[in-house]
Amino acid sequence: MLAHPELALDLPFRVLIRQQADGRTLVSYHPAETLQRYGLDAAAIQALKKLEKLVEKSIH
């Protein structure tokens, strides 16, 4: 984050989990690719994708 301090606007990685009236559970988060707007290098994007995969694995 030192190289891209504006990234702090989107980190820590946030996940919204909510249950609808019909009982379905919805999970929402911003994909790692959306953070490319900060000019991150490939290594940083890969690290964020690992975090995204961890979240996906946790909810499935």
C-alpha cells in the first residue's frame, strides 16, 4: 500500500453477506480486477486475486 496509498479506499477487502426475505443469501464484493484502476502491477493484482479466491472458497 505504500506504493499506492489510494488503495486504502478499497482495502481491507470487504465482503457483504446478507439474507433476503425469501431466505436466499447474497454475497457481494468488488473483484480484484476493479482495483487495477490504481495502476497496480501484476504481482499486486495476483496477491489480491489470491485473497478473492480465499473468499470464494470460504463461501462455497
